[in-house]
Amino acid sequence: MRAFAAVLLLASCVGPAASDADLCLDVITRLCHAPVCDETLSRLSVDAGVCEETLLARTGCGAAEFAFSSPSRDRVLECRTPMALESSSRFAKPTCEAVTEVLTCLDVVAFLKGGSR
């Protein structure tokens, strides 16, 4: 069933690819959607009230010219999949189970903690 959902999600993606800045913002918005999951707070060392602002400042992806290097764009897309399978909208609150699955990607966690760009 999960493979079918992934194929359906990919088939619904038409048009030009989102910029790296938009993709990064999508991930951060989903992770910081209130109420923020405990896993986001503890793994990323953020406060719920300033989660999005903190992660945007750490990563630099608020800038239009932002581009992924480490982790790669493909890796971020791969790791974001559990949240994207739940909804195509970045404004939909993901389940905490999906957030926890995303946060098993240690390179993405390091990036969100400001460790690499």
C-alpha cells in the first residue's frame, strides 16, 4: 500500500520542480506545525513557539538563492516522504509518527541543527 501511495504522490507532481529554498521551507513548516511533536523539540533542540524561525535561521533556507549541498536535495526529498505521503500540503499537520520517521535521517537532522548546508 505504501508503494502505491508513493507512486500516486509522484504522479501528482507536475510542473516545474520547487526550488531548494521552497523544499527546505516545506520540511521546516511540516516539522514545526503546531502543536509541535515532542520528537521535533527534543531531536532538533527547538522551542515550540519559535521552531520555524529557529530552523530557518540555522539552515539559511529562507534565502531565495539557497541550495542544498549536504544533505543533497534528493536525500531531503527521500527523508521527507513520510510527511508528504500524508498530505501534499505543507500546511497540513503531519502525524508525530511521520515526523519521527523523518527524524531518523541523521544527516537531515544535522542539517536542521545547523551542522551543514
